[in-house]
Amino acid sequence: MKALIITRDTQLQAEIASQGAARVPPLAVAAAYPGMRDALERPVPDNPHLVVLDASEVEPADADLLERLAKHYPRSCFMLLTRENQQELLIRAMRAGVREVLPLPLVHKAFHEALDRVAAAAGMSAMRDGKVLAFISCKGGSGATFIATNFGYALATLAGKKVLLIDLHGQFGDAALYISDQKPTMNLADVCGQIARVDGPFLESCLVHITPGFGVLAAADDPAHGAELKPEQMDAILRVARHHYDYIVLDVGRHIDAISLRALDNADAIYPVLQQGLPDIRDGRRLLDIFRSLGYPPENTRLIVNRYDKGGKLRLQDLQTALGAEIAHTMPNDYLSVTDSVNQGVPVMQLARGSAVARSLADFVELVTAHRVPETRGLFDRLFGRADADA
Ligand SMILES: Nc1ncnc2c1ncn2[C@@H]1O[C@H](COP(=O)(O)OP(=O)(O)O)[C@@H](O)[C@H]1O
Ligand SMILES: [Mg+2]
């Protein structure tokens, strides 16, 4: 994809160029001009796919230049970068057919999301739009790894989805072993170490494949290694992963570090896993407090009650009240099937298809896939009022 960049701000120009170059496929700079007049006087030969215009110094009176520019590049998508209080210009821009508006300073996540939309509109990507679902254990042993791994397998085999599971345990990650006997040759640290190379095929080549549609990226096994991982690398991996998988399942483990935190920031839904006991509730509450203080939307955090016992002293309603979060799903206690599955490293659906826990996983797959909400945020939301949600 090629872009024409119009800005007087050389730093911003370099920032756009470097963010664009890091994309897959890359966004190349066809030309960079300081102002709209230059772009009109010295047109770029092949219509660029994208025109990025820094409008921070554009006055409403200059809007006719913008209209002329839009006519000049009829097949280009226009992206406007604006300051606050440029409403008048924005309305003129919308009339001129500008499709993307982003606030300055540039928020990289929002910039890449906009580029994804531009690429999709230009038919430049047969890309998926994967969802990131994070499973986190309220207390060690609650069952997050068992559920994340077996849910990933169920999504791939029952719903035919392409699924990637990332084991985010900083230490002693063992997700792959719950469902396979293969030893991972590559792990998260290796992928981060070669982050500039990461694209769909490279990511695929680093996985332990459980089925053709379901792969596991093993945890960075060496904690010393893990300390070198950078949160930005997590962003990059998830960005690529979203384009190549329908679902990215995260096994977050119990300890939140800088890497898993960044992964959680990216999650579309977080499923804290807990059992019906006071220690789980206590720790669950702490976890949910953290999520609240981080500003995560409460509706994106949904509980999974594992080893659920209908006759238990603590009812589901009590759990919901104590934790102030909704319960998305309950998994039955199925000691024999689960222990066999975990010990043999074979997914429970494969080992005990008719078991209560396998049926429960199938229900959960239906719940998640049926509730997939399409992206509904329109241009207007992004223009007015909702820009902060991108930050
Ligand atoms: N629904 C269940 N029924 C019976 N046993 C379970 C169930 N879920 C998990 N377990 C058992 O609990 C143990 C701990 O689960 P695990 O997924 O490793 O917990 P976590 O990742 O939250 O620390 C597993 O070894 C498994 O045997
Ligand atoms: Mg675990």
C-alpha cells in the first residue's frame, strides 16, 4: 500500500513512515509534502491508496484546498489528523469524502486500526478480524489453563475457527502439554526476539499444532529471557495474529506482568476463572479491582465458574454480587475425564466426547461464537466523542 503524507511536522512524518513500514504488508511513503498546495502542484503519479493529511494547521478557510485535493485523488482514501476544536473543518472534510479522522498526537493503536480499515476497503487484505479472549486464573489451580486449552481446541474443531493460543505464563508455562505431547521448538521469547520478521506464516511456523486450525505458542520458558520481552512486541504479535486467526486465546496465568498486562489491554473479553470457594472469591475480587482501576469496560470481564456444584453453599447469584461481575459460563466438576485428559495431554473432547465437561465446552463455544458482535463504531462516533476510547 502506498501513501502520500502531507505535514510540516518532520517528526510526525517520520513517525508515520516508521509505523507504516512495520506493517504487514508495509505502508510505503510514495511522497511527503509540507502542504496541500505542494500536493496539488506536484501530483504523485500512481494514485496513492492513502493520503494522510496533518490538518492541525489547516484553517476552515483552507477547506476548499482539501476539496480540490480530494477531487485530484479520487481513488485515494483520506486520513485527517486533527487537533481538538476543528469541528468546522471536520464537517467540510466529511463532505469532501474524508473517511478516517484521528486525533493528534497520534495513538498508534488507532492509527493501525484505521490502516486496517483502509487496507480492507482497498481490497488489499483477505484478512481476518480476530478476537482476543483472555483466560486468567483467580487462584492457582482454578482451571484457567485447562479451560483455555480445551476451549481453543473446541473452537477449532466444533466451530471450524482458526485459533491461536498464546501461553503468557512468565515461568513454568505448560499449556501445550495439556493437549499434546509435542515439545515446542519455538516460544514467545523467540517470536519477540525476531519481531521485525513476524507475519502470518512466521507466526504459524512457531506453533505447536494440535490440529491444522489450532496452534499453541508456548510460553517464554526462561524467566531471564522473559524479562527482555517488551510490551510493544505483544502489541505487534497480537496485531498480526488478529489478521490471521479468528480467535486468539490467551492463557494469562496468575501473575500479571508488563507483557501479560499489555495482552490484557488488547483483549476483547477477559474471563477470570474461579471455583466456588472463599479464597477464589477473595483473589477474584482483587483481580477485578485491578481491572476496574485500569479502566477496562466491566461488560468485557465475564466470570467462568469452574468445577461448579449446583448444591454448593455459595450460589451463583452470591458470586456475582460478591464480585460485581456477570457469570458467563459454568463448567461442571468432572474429575475423571479432566484428570485423564490433562495427564495424557489429550483434549477432553477427543478423549471423552460425551462427558459433562466436553458438553459444557461445546455450549461455551456456541455462546462465544453466537455472541460475536460486529464492529459497529461508525465514522461519526470516531469523529465526535469516542476518540478517547482509542487511547
Ligand atoms: N472442571 C474440572 N473438573 C475437574 N478437575 C478440573 C477441572 N478443571 C480443572 N481441573 C483440575 O484442576 C487442575 C488445575 O487446573 P489448571 O487449569 O492447571 O489451573 P490454573 O491454570 O488455573 O492454575 C488440573 O490439573 C485439572 O486436573
Ligand atoms: Mg495455569
